[in-house]
Amino acid sequence: MGQRKEKLLIGAKLRRLRRTLGLTQAQMADDLDVSASYINLIESNQRPVSAKLLVALAQVYDFDLSDVGGASDARLASELMEALRDPVFDAGPVGKNDVEDVVNANPDIAKAFLRLYSRHREMSIRLYSDANPLADREKVEVLEQTDRSVDSVREYFHENRNFFPEIDEAAEALSAELFLTTDEPHTTLTDRLKTRHNYQVRIVPAHVMPDQLRYFDRHHRRIDLSELLHQSGRRFQLAVQIALLEYSDLISDHVDRAGLPDRSARNLASVSLANYFAAALLMPYSRFLKECETTKYDIELLSHRFGASYEQVAHRLTTLQKPDARGIPFFFVRMDSAGNVSKRFSAGRFHFSKFGGACPLWNIHDCFATPDQVRTQIIQMPDSTTYFSIARTMSRSEGAFDRPPTKYAIGLGCDIAYAPRLIYAQTLNLEAIPVTSIGVNCYMCERENCPSRAHAPLNKRLVFDTRSRGVSVFRFQDG
């Protein structure tokens, strides 16, 4: 699919870099062996940056070329646009270019505004809930999703693009030390816990641990795993325990630097980083990326090759962001049959709403009708960004006759430009496949006459006409 070439304007970013370094335009021009007038033209966005200058910036100032793509700024602009649509601001029609100008000029101010807006929403919803303890289910879900601790940890992972190089390097080194590429991982990890830490691993009947999958018993020096876990789940939980026992200092250093608001957020971040370590241990970066490229990102085959679950592999794909060895920047979402999103990550520009469900036109919802089958779709967001989406169901653990396993849908996707590199698109004519236009969710979507619309958009004035009935009851005016 042909991609339109765009001029790369980095004026605001270059100006922020220069001011951070305490340089004048003339001094930066000398360092880069260009004219001061050229630096001035770039900073004022009157001249696009050249590839040669980008390389010079990276060499002279250790400038991160990945920042040029604007994945982080695009997400920030999308969140700011979403906030400004709230009727409380009465902002009127604010264009995408206006919002991007604000973000490019000073992203810190945009982030501060979003933090203030988040607190406003939290207080407003809590006041509503306190005044009406029988508040409807949707309001309760919104209240839960605005939990400060959870949001702060999600923001921390987003800011780091779901990539933590120090943890990846430590996990890869331990994987090589334990010869996990050749030895059976479960036996190797069990031996490690026994010989290094004197902990015994037990597989425990479901009725003994009805509500837990792993329990760390320090007093009896044992680690209990539920019999309901798949083998991949058992390996993963053992790897998590090793991370918590042997790399607690490394994890604590990351949590300390995160500046999280409370103990709950710190504990959640610690658990999340231990999970990150576990995935990196079982799927070490260099080998995993090589196999991804070899198999054309065949998730099912990768899961067999690394003894991991479909979800573990899909999640790991979002972390391949090493500057000199990048994988495809995927987004990841896990959803239940009711449409509740329980996990979401994005290494690219894909934007998830902080409240509300996903668009019903996204075929991730249809996966439950075709269990264990991969479904593909080309989706386009309101800002015209287009993605290739992969979705299928999975269960997190085995069940029993009176305790069926919980089913989830896993959605994975990337910019349409990367689709030819995927096994799932090899037999498809990407130019001929219809593109499905979706929104972030119904609250944020401005598309008219959508038959699947469940809620009115927040920034539109509704129109009800007694003389006619449209495909959607939520008809609205612009402005």
C-alpha cells in the first residue's frame, strides 16, 4: 500500500533540545557544521530536517532518533484532543493541527493539563457516585478505570514505550547463564529456586488454592502453583518469582525513579516489572526478535518455539523497542466477552481511551463467536491512521467441569505499513481489502449515522426529530 511522503518538521523538538543543552543557535550550528540560519529555519518549521542532520544530531548530542517519529507526541495529542471535547471546557471546534501545535510547543504543559483534567474527572465522578450510590454500571466502570494508582502505572509504562533496557539485559544474561535455549525451562527454573534459594516448588490441587495461581510461602520455604495453570503459566510464574528474589534491587530502582503517587502504585509497578522480567527471561530479546523476523511474527509458532502462551508472546511483541534492534511497534489489548478492557499496551501510536469500551466495529468483539481462530482486519481511526489488526480468543488457565476457564480476546495490531512483514497478511491483497472505520469508543467518536453507536458523543449537540428515524438514535449537529 503506497504511503504518502511527508516533510519531517521537528522545530519544537530541536528548540527544546538546544535550550536544554544551553546552546545558542550559532553554537549548535558550529557543532553540527551547518549555518545558524539553517537551524533557525528548522526551529521555525520553515525547513524540513534532512537525514544527514538527523544523523549528526544523534552522533553529537545523543539525540534519540525514535523521538522524531512522534509516537509519544501523537498519543499525547490524541489524549489532549479527547479531553478538550469534554463539554465542561466549551472549547468549540478545536482542530487536530491546533492541538499538535500545543504539544509540539510544550509537551510538559499539555501533560500538566491532562493531569488536572484527570483529577477533575475523578472528583466529578466520585461526587456523582457519593450522591447516588445506585449509580448505573457504566458510571461505576468509569470510576474504577480512573483509579489513580492504576492510571499512574499505565502512564509510566506508556512513557517508557513499554521497554526497559536494563531489565531486558539482566534477563537475557540470566537466560544465557541458565541455558534456557537448550534446557527444559520448568526444570531449570525449579532447580534454580531450589539450589540458589532453597525453595521447593509444588503443584497444588485447585481446591487447596481456589482463588490463587501462585503463592509464595516464605515460612515453609516453598512456592505453590495451581494445577489449573498451563505449563507455560507455570514457567512464567517461576520466572516472576526469580525476578522478585534475585532482581528486587533492579526493580526497586526503576520504581523509585518512576515517581509514583502511592504505595499501591509502587506495588503494582513492582509486579508489572517482575512480569516484564519473566517474559524477557523466557523470551530473551535478541533470540526472540530473530525468531520473530524468521517466522514473520507467527504468534502461534513462536509460542511453541519458546514454550509460552499466545498472550505471553503477543504481550512480548510490544516490548521490542531497542534503538539498534527494533521489532514492529505493536499495540496490544485484552478484552472479556462483555467488552471490558483489562490490559492494554502500545509501542506505537495507537491510542486507547482512558474510559469506555472499544469500538463495536472492531472485530475483536467477534472473536468469541469463532474461538481460537485468528481474525484479521484493516481498521482506520478518525485521524486517518490505518492499522492491520489481528485478534483471537484464549483462556488464561485450564478449567474443570464446575469451573470453566475464563475466555478473553487478544487484539494485536500495527501500522498498515508493517503488514507485509506479517505471516497473517501474506495471502491477502491489502489494497483490495475494505477498510473499517472505527473510533476510540462511542463517547469519543464523531462519525455520524453509525448503526453500532451505543452512546452519544460528548462534544456534540443531540438532535431528535419526531418526523424521522435514522440508523442511530443519537443524531447530532457539528460544533
